[in-house]
Amino acid sequence: MTTTSPTIARRVLGTRFRLAREARKLTRARAGAELGMSGQTIQRIEEGTQGTKKLQVNGLVDLYAIPKMQASELHRLALDGNKRGWWQPYKKGLMPELPLFLETEQEASHIFTLETEYIPGLLQTPEYLKAVQALWPIVPETASAVRSLRTQRQDRLFDREELPRMTFLIGCAALHYLDAMPTAKEGQLDRLKEVAAIPEVDVRIMNHPHAAMSGSFNILTPGPPLPGEPFVFIDALDGGRYVEDRDVVSLYERTFEAVREIATPIEEFLT
């Protein structure tokens, strides 16, 4: 198993260690004391908020009596977790919560995005983003970093050998707002139609009352090399939050599908 996504690798490594610790019925404090570490260090390793050193991996593997074959995989995850992420050159345009979302998006098998008043980031043209940024209280250096990150994010995803299944549900207000962006409107509409023509992509417009009027969200299903359960990411001005509880994620999935069924394909909406 290999990955170039350090944030994901750290989270997977941490989950494996947490499950191994719980199987041994050890508290974090007890595990830390056995290895000369604090319980807080064990917590940070398990939550994937810090890289894990080789000696720490060795100590945890021995303490939890993890089989040799599994230990080899854990060492690979630890190495990947200490690498630089592809997004790091653009950190000035990045909220602390975003690396996990960005890395998962690049390797996802399914991407479902619902935006009520905004063209989704993966579909934005640079002209559209620049017009939107003119409305933000944002310094030019940060705005430039955001645009560069957005372009890199799009290029990496759409250059994948095998594209994920993608569905974008966009509120009709986002298209109406284009009338106030004359320098961006034509190019942005062309981009939406271009992406909608890709077999793996479905772009629909929400032009009726619907079940998700309370707000936008994204549902990502992790794919190879580190598959996992779908999770929800909800963007916000001050960062964002993740929803991973399976029952709650299922509610978002059902809501997304209900909205998708009544949304209008963009080709039909624009005719």
C-alpha cells in the first residue's frame, strides 16, 4: 500500500494504532507511560495531527504486539505521513482544516458537491474566482495563493487516469449572479458545459425548493490507495468541519439524492 497524501496517511496510521491499543485495553495515559511518552502524544498520533517517528512506531508496534506484516504497513504509513503535501506551496491560501479534504478529493472514488449560491471550486474558472474574491476582505497575496491552489487542485483531479464519479448540484442563484460578473460569465458557463460533457460528471441546477436549502456540503468517498467510509465536509468562512458519524453521513447522502432527483441537468437548464 502506498500513498502520497500525508494527512490521510497520518489519520489511517492513527486509527490503526487506536484500534490496537483498545484491543489491548490500554488507556492513552498507560500506553504513553509504558513508552516514556505522554498520553497527549499518543492522542496526537491517533488523531493524525502530528507525524510519527520510527522509534515511536517501533515502540507502539511492540507494546501492542502487532504482527510483522502489519507493522511493515504501519512503517510505510508513518513515512508517508512525514512527507510534504502537494498543497504546501499554497499554504497562504489554505485553512488548517482543508488538507484532509484536498488530499481525499484527489484520491476519491466519489465526489458529491452541493452548493447553493456558489460555483463549486472544482468547476470555477480563474476569472470567476477573481471576481468572487473582489467581494472578500482578503489581502492580494492570500488571494493569489487561493487562485493558485484552486488551479492546482483542478488540474491534479481532472488529469487523473481514472476520474472519480462526480455529481455537482448548483443553486440557480449561482448562475444568476453571473450576470453581475460580465468578465467571467461566458467563460464560466462554457466551463460548466465542458465538464458536464465528461461521462463521469453530472452537473445539475437546483431551480426548485429542495431539501438542502439550509446550506452547502460535500460528500467524499475515499478511494485507493486508502479506501474508507464516506464523510461530509461543510465549508465555512473560518475554516470548515467534518462529519464522519455514519448515521449523520447517511442523512446527508439521502438528502443529496433527493435533491439530485429533482434538479435539472445543466444542458437542459441553459437551453
